[in-house]
Amino acid sequence: MSGGKETDIATEAEALEQEMAAVEERKIAVEKRVRELMASEDPRAGVAYAQEIFAAKQEKLTLATQHEILRRRRNRLLMEQ
């Protein structure tokens, strides 16, 4: 009976790791977007992307928080084994 539970835990932990990887990929993409926006700004020409940069940084923080929550859930699951 306990073998089934361990399999369920392992499956769920693997699913959490996949979610973490997806969140990390999105976070990297957002960081790249922030860098691109900042590099393309030209204050002398009046080209600024402050709102877009702010929104992207907020999204990056949200993704970092989601990643941390997933990591803690996975760790808690694995501790129960």
C-alpha cells in the first residue's frame, strides 16, 4: 500500500519540478524583455518604456514568487516520504 503513495508523491514532485522549470523559463524571457526595453530607450529622442519596464519587472517578481512557492511545496512533499 505504501508503494502507491510513494509513487503518487514522486509523480506530484516531478509535476512540480516541471512547473518550476516552466516558470523559470518565463522569468528568463521577462528578464530578457526588460533588458531589451532598457537598451532601446533613448531619453534624448523622448523614447521611454517606463510603464512596460515596470510591468515586466512586476511580472518577474510574481514569477519568482511562484517559483519559490512551488519549490517549497515540492520540498514539503519530499520530506513526507
